[in-house]
Amino acid sequence: MLTNFGLLTQNELTVWSRRFWKTARNGSLLMSFMGDDENSMIQRITELRSTNDGARAVITLVNDAIGDGVVGDNELEGNEEALRSSDKVINMDQWRTGHRSQGEMADMRSVVKFRGTARNVMGYTASDRVDQMCILSMSGVSYAFNCDGSPRVGSQLPNIKFASDVVAPSANRGFRWSASSTKLLPLDTTQIAAGDTPSWKMLVQAKAQAEKSYIRPLRSSNGISLYNVFMTPDGIAKLKQDSDFIEAWKHAEARGKSNPIFKGTPLGGTEGIYLDGLNILSYRRVFNTTGAASGSKWGSGGTIDGQRVLFCGAQALGFADVGNAKYTEKVFDYDNSPGIAVAKKLGILKPQFYNIYTKSTEDHGVMVIDTAI
């Protein structure tokens, strides 16, 4: 006798919906940096604000005061400075995925096993695609590309509503590393040379640039200010070959066999290499050009593989996460072919606000650095 998916109660559907989204969130690296307030790298918006155009997810920035106040007994009343705030709407859309069994004879497994397998696969798919969209949004790269620089073929992600909100890095938030001049220079992928690989000098200059550009750092659990730095595994490998980095890393850690240089350092989850207020993480989804065709890579001839390093502070990204995932089970062909699908309403935005220090509109909490790998 076949089990009828339609007999699942609403409570059972709700439980599966929540389990699916929990599976997705637990499997996502980027979502592990998500929080509900403005001190998080990715600010999670869970409530909608009613507007004339309907309900929207909104991220708000309150600018620092720019006046100097009054001194002595000079009149303050009537000379108070108004707080200046800016709102950015996070456009939302629905993302769905699903799986369908060919049939009872082809499957030869119980319905429960099919459910569990499908949920696990869909959970990984959801976490991976969310990470990809977050990385591409912060990098300022169109959803028409995969994170390895290859074209995204046969995909509907470029048509998701918030894909059109992806914008290139702003003028004071995008750089390329020049190893020959040991400087951060304006973005220009055609000028990347094979030797422009990540180094300790690059990281030192990047941190200084972030601080003087007023990119607000994150606060660790022990109160230390830090920035999250994301590189590809190839980029991390190049960094570990830099003699200055090796020395800084070696002397920053305890001597002996417990030193991570000898023991190996955890780079998964939210723990990377902690050094000088930087949490340096390896992640394969960081945008790079290894999958791009020759001639479409970086450098003057389009043949150099590169990566776009993400240097993230607070509110680098806004993520609208409203409501539970919708979980649906359905049978086809006279209850012979079970199918499972999930749908999630979400929105992603790299917020750009007017910066009172640079006097221009800037990416609020993220800086990118192009390097060779």
C-alpha cells in the first residue's frame, strides 16, 4: 500500500519546513556570520515594514553626527543637530527547488528514506546557492556568473528579483594588489600580473585602508575588534608561502607542537587564521576566475587566474529572511512517483549609503581586493 504524502498534517509540514531551513543555515558558511543587529557582518532582517507600496524588508543606517556641538554657556536649545538616517529596501523574491522520484520500482526505497535524502540534498543546495548569491553580491559580480568565473548556463538565478540590485564595488571600496609597487591600487582586472598574489604587506595595507575609510569592524566574543577576510583555498595557499606572513603568523602563536604552522589551523566554520585583528578564512566560493575561459580571465591577455578577496566589517550585507520555508510533498502518476519541493522567500542586498567622510555613496561594510592566485 502506497503512503499518501497528502495525508501529512500541517504540523508535520511545518516541522519539515523548519528542519529544512535549519539544515540550510547550518550548512552555509556565510549565514554563520549572520545576526539580527547592526553589529553583524550580515544583518538579518526578519520583519517587514509597511509602506505605501506594500510590505518590504528595510535596512537602516544612522549617520554619525558631523557638528561639533556648543561650548561654555552658548545656547544649545535650537541648535541641536538632527540625526540623519538612510533606508535601503531589500527586494525579495521566492527561490524554490525540488526532487521527484522516477517511481516505486526505480526507487525501491521507503518513502521516509526518500524524504530524508531529498531534504538533505535540498538543504545543501539551499545553503550553497545562498552563499553564492551572498558572495556575488558583496563582490559586485552578476549572478550570470558562477563563483569560479564561468557563465551560469540554464539558470534562473540571474532572474531573481534582487539580482538586479548587484552593483560594482564603489570607488573607495575596490582595489587591486600590486606586488611590484607594494600598494593597493584602483580596481582594474586587466592590470593584474601573475606575481600579484596575496601577502602580509597586502593585509596590513588593507586593514589600514578599512580603518581610515570608516568601515566599522566586528566585535568578537571577547570584545576584540576584527575584520573577516575571505580568500579562495588557492589564495590562502599563496598567502602561506609569503615569508612575511609566515613570520607574523609564527611569532603570533605559542611556541611548540601546538603552533598551527605545525599542527594545521582550522579554516572551516567561522574560525580562520586570527592575526592582527583579521580573521582570515578559506572558502572555495570566493569569486575567482579559475573556471573562466582563457582570454576571459584577468591580466592584459586575459590568462591570469585571480580572486576577489572580501574584507568585511559590520553590515557588509543585508539579508531578508522572513517566514519559514514552505515545504510541499506531492505524488504523481497515480501515487507512484513521489516528489518533494521547498520554497523560501528571501532577499539579499549589499547596502550602499552616503558616507559623510568620503562625501560619496559607498559600499557600507565591505571592501574588495583583486589578486592573482
